[in-house]
Amino acid sequence: MAITKILYMKDCGNHDPGKHLRQAIDYILVPEKTGEELYVSGVNCQVPYAYEQMKATKVQFGKTDKRQGYHIIISFEEGEVDAHTAFEIVGKFVDEYLKDEYQAVYAVHDNTAHIHGHIIFNSVSFITGKKFRYEKGDWAKYIQPITNRLCDEYGLSTISIDGDEAEPSEKYTEWRDGRGDAFLWADMIRRDLDACVLQASDFDEFISILQDKGYEVKQNKYFAIKPPGLLRFRRCYRLGDDYSEERLRERIETEDLKYYQEHHSEARIVKVLIPYHLKRAKLSGMQRKYFAKLYRLGKLKSRPYSQAYKYRDEIRKMHKLHEQYMFLADNGIHSEEDLLKAYELLKSEKEALSKERNKFYKEQARYRSLWKKVDRMKEITPAEKTFQNGDIFFLKEHEEYMKLQSEIEAAGYSLDELEELRTFYKGKSLEHQTLRKDCNKKIRIVESLIREAKEDAKMAESGIRQDKSKDKIDKPRQPKSRTV
């Protein structure tokens, strides 16, 4: 199953109108996310110069203002597809949807459990000079149907096109600003819902309490809410099984504070991530500095979750500091020298993982043609069964089925063996993605620590110079001696 989302990038002003377009292209082409650029391609432009060529097209036709480009994201179900297959599907989507009229770059990101594809295309056609127009309803009429058909072609599950969700389009800046808050909003909303369940005597009072907290409520086909600061309504059933309208009504009738403490508190209370169990006496200077920063941010735990939008930057900072502190503590880093050694080791680990991944892809490539034959056999199995029951109308499919079967047997495999191999490589691929993701995360943490250490050193040096300069100015002048 894959769901498609389309975003647009607006004009950033006379100084740099294509800033968001350029940033989006840079984002989707990061080597660590794209299999070291294995899953990157371009249409009607050269990938390294995509932005410059798109900009030249805008200048040529005198359309350098307003919408600069569009960003399509195709997100696949976790574990349902590998990066290679996803790349093929995204490429076919580009060919069909853009019809060779627009410059585009596309890439598949395989650095997360959910493999997903990104497509960035110019808002101006390099052939006609006309601007691309996204109309209301296009998602349901054209975009998602193409994705569904391609998924069906590759034997993947598809999603139903619900009219109430037919416009998953928004500004690029809104998407960019919101994508880092997934960890924040879901937990905050769940906690507020839990609190309202405990306080309400019936569903009407539950809604009233939510509204008092600043939530907007929508009761259509699905029960949805929007806290202050969030751009869109969130359907409650997507927060978990306990948050559908039906389940919320049940919980209001059955749950009290004692029940909640026994069944829910440990699972849902978001704790401040400060490792108080560590003894301060054993902390080095570098570790103590980050512990102190975390301690000062500990006051966040007393703030109301329904007002989280007011201080989300501080929450992001707290999570970053926690990652930095735990990395220092877990790896026994006490000085900048230790930090640089850890950085070199991580870069070596990343290089080794890249070599291992390339070897893994080469091994996997040997079986792709056989897996395609297996998939084709599955497609025509109903026709083969009908032929075996005496219907000669499916003679052509029967001959194809027998040919594929003989080719697989000639290669020395059975259908079951090939399916086992596919499962094995899929699991190995997910395991490798997890290792790479963990390594890249550690590298980012170390790089942030190194940057901050350099900034602290510069500030300290600047302070010393200022003090010396002040001493020099304030030093009293000695009177000159005179000869009488």
C-alpha cells in the first residue's frame, strides 16, 4: 500500500524566489537517505544541475514568480516493498503523471522503516512554458489512482480513495515545519484525550472539556480534533485503537482515575528524558555541561500539554540535549579528543556498512528476475487452475505458466525456496537500514557536539581577549620620572 501527497513551494521574494525549490531538491538527494545516490534519477534535466536548469526555464518564459515547484511524496507500507521496487514505481509514476512536459528529479529514501519516494518538479513546462495547475480534486481523480494502479501491478495493497481525504495538499513550508513534530503532537493529543476521558461523565461533556482546552472538534464520518497551533484536524482513530469515537465513548463509561493508573499511565505518560539515576560525581566536565542544560529544561514537565505549540522549540531542544548527553555517557566521552576519536570510528563504521550494503544489493540482484517470474505465475494462477479444469480459453496463460515454471526449475529453485529467499532478503534489508539509520544518527549527534565545542572555544577566546583589552585600558599610567 502507498499513499501519495502533493505539496507546493511558493515564491520566497525578489532576493531568492526559488529558495524553497532549491532546498527541497537538496533534501531529497542526500546520499545517506538514497542508498548513496543509488536511488536517484532525473527527467528532462541533469540531477546535479536540476535547480539551475529549472530556474533557466522560468527565466526563458518570464515566469520566475509565484509557485516555484511541486513536491510529491509516495509513502509505502512498512516492510511491503524494497527500495529497488519502490524506485521503479516512483519512476513509472513520474513518466505517467508528468507526461514528459516538466523537469523533475526523484529519489527513494531507504533510511527509515517506511520506504518512501520524493518527486520534485518545476512549476513551468520546459516545452510549452505553461505553469502546472493543481486543481481541487486532482488527488482523487489522477494522483492516487495512478499510485493505486502501480501498486496493484506490483502485487502491493492499495488504499480506498475517501472523498473526505481527497486533498492532502499543503504548502511546502507548512509540511517542512510540521514533519519534525510527529513525536510531539501525537503524544500531546493522546494525553489530553486521556485527561478529558477521566473528567467527563458523558460524551457531550467530553467534547465540552476538549473545547475548553482550546481544541476544535469535527464530528462527521470520523471524529476529528485540532489543537491550537496545529494546521489540520487529526482523526482520533489514527492515534490508536483506544481513540476511535466508539472506544472513547466506552472509556468514558468505564474508566476512572484508579483504572487509568493501573492500565494506562505507564504506557502514555511522557516522561522528561533526564537520566537522574546517574551519579553526578562520576560525570566529566563535558558530560556535566549537557546534564546541567537538561536539568534546566526539566521545568517543561510541569507545562500543560494542550499548550505545547507555544514551546515546541524548547521541547525539540530538550530531545536534542538528551541525545547528546546519552551519547557522551554511553560512550564514555570525557574530552574533545575522545569525541574526535568517536567521530572517526563512526565514519569507518558508516563506510563498512556502505560496502556491506553494496555487496548485499549485488547478491539480491541475482534473484530479481526469478522473483518477477514468481510474481507473474501468481498473477496467472487463477487462469492456470481454470485451464486445468478443462477451459481451453486460457491456453495462452497455461503455456506461459509452464514456461515460467520450467525456467525457475532450470535455475535450480522451487517456488517455495524463492519465496523464502525473498523473505530473508527483505528482513536483511530492514536490519541493514536500521543499522545505517543508527550510525547516521550518531554521526549527526557527534557533529553537533563538535560544532558546539568549537563555538564554546571561540566564545571563551573572545572573552579572554576582551578582558585583556579592558585590563590594558584600565591600567593606571605610571608617572614619568623627572631629572632635577
